[in-house]
Amino acid sequence: MFYGPGGPYALFAGKDASRALAKMSFEENDLTGDISGLGPFELDALQDWEYKFMSKYVKVGTIKKTVPVTQGDGTGEASGAAESDGPSQSAVVGNEEKSSAADAKEE
């Protein structure tokens, strides 16, 4: 299996690796869903990956976006920036559907 444990693409499994896919990168710092600053060719490459995954693999899960929980202003509401890789204490703010190839089999 390409995406299974020990496979050549295992580092992508269970993560939003949009930036790494767009840049064709295996660098740890690119294993993120942050696509800000990507150029048109990289965004086209990412779109091609999405089409490939959607046509080839069954969706097995979603990746939830989180925001850091910080001390509020006393109103009981948490404050923080969306899509941050900040503190480990976080609150789920929504779901972002992504195709996952974690359990996909080789053809």
C-alpha cells in the first residue's frame, strides 16, 4: 500500500497535505492545509490531485479544523485565529471534507 504504514506516501495519511501535494513536496513543513501564497501552477496541480483522489479512492473520513482556545473576555467564549497550528488545546469549529487515501489499496 502506498499510503499505509511504511508505505512511500505514509506521511500524507490522516493529514491535510494540500500544500505538500501542490508543491510536490515531501518536506515536513509543507504537510499542512495552508495553501496561502501558492501560485497558479501549484493550485492547478492541487486541483489535479483532488480530481485524481476523488475518482480513485473511497472517502474514509474528514479532517476537522480547529482553533486555539485562549482566555476570553469573561463572556465564556473562546477567541483565536482559525486554521492555526497553535496550542494543543483547541476547539472544533467545523468540518472540512477531504478525500483520504489512508486505507486505499494499490492498483
